[in-house]
Amino acid sequence: MEKGFTVTEVLIVLLIIFVSLAISLPLLNQLQHQIVPSMTFAQLKGDLYYAQSVAINRQQRVQVLYSYVDDRYLVRVPTTFQLLTEQTLPPDMDMYYGSLTSIDFLPNGNVSRFGTVTFRYQDSVWKLTTYIGKGRFRVQKQ
């Protein structure tokens, strides 16, 4: 007598695998809808903190420029044009209006201007608000 699986047993196992995949795929889409904005804004906050720390550490102005046309931002030292970082937003995310086109972190860590930048990802709207003085900012879902 040979040991092994029958065709029926193999088909039942494959059926169970396919059913569990069919159930989990919509859940993965919902998970992606939550992960993409949180990862994007974590990166943005990290880049803003980095710009602020470089300004304090080097005692020179650091600029964060927002490009609404191609949905990206960059961090640079304006006096030397040294690019510190450049990030492009995910394909489904748009930077669509705001009162800020740039933020300058001063050598003491404060910002030179205040305002907002608004982001849209699928059906949700997020706002980055920069406060005058002390370089504080926050990102919140609208």
C-alpha cells in the first residue's frame, strides 16, 4: 500500500487556501488604506524634525519646500543649495492646497512662517499645520 494523499484531499486543501485568500484580500485593501497615510505622515514629521535639528546643529537656516504640482517636498540648506532629503507622495495622495509653499527653520529651531498644507488620500483629508515660534507642527485628519 502506497502512502500519500488522494486527489480529493488535495482539492479540499486547495479550496480552503483559496477561500481564505479570497476573504483576506479585501481586508488587505482596508489595511493599506490605513497604513499609507500613517507611514507618509510619519515620514513627513521625521523629515520636519530632521530639518529642525539640522538648523539648530549647524546654526543655519534650513528650508522645506512644498511642490503642489508634482506632489513632493524637499528639505535643503538654501545658502549652499545642499539637498538634505526629497520625498514624493504616494500615487493616490495629493497635496492640493494650503497657505504654505515653504517653511524655513531658523538657527534657533523656530519657524519663519506659519500656515497649513492640505493632503488628500482617497476619501480622507489631512492637514499639516505649522505654528509660529518654537517650530511646532501637527498633522491631523479632517
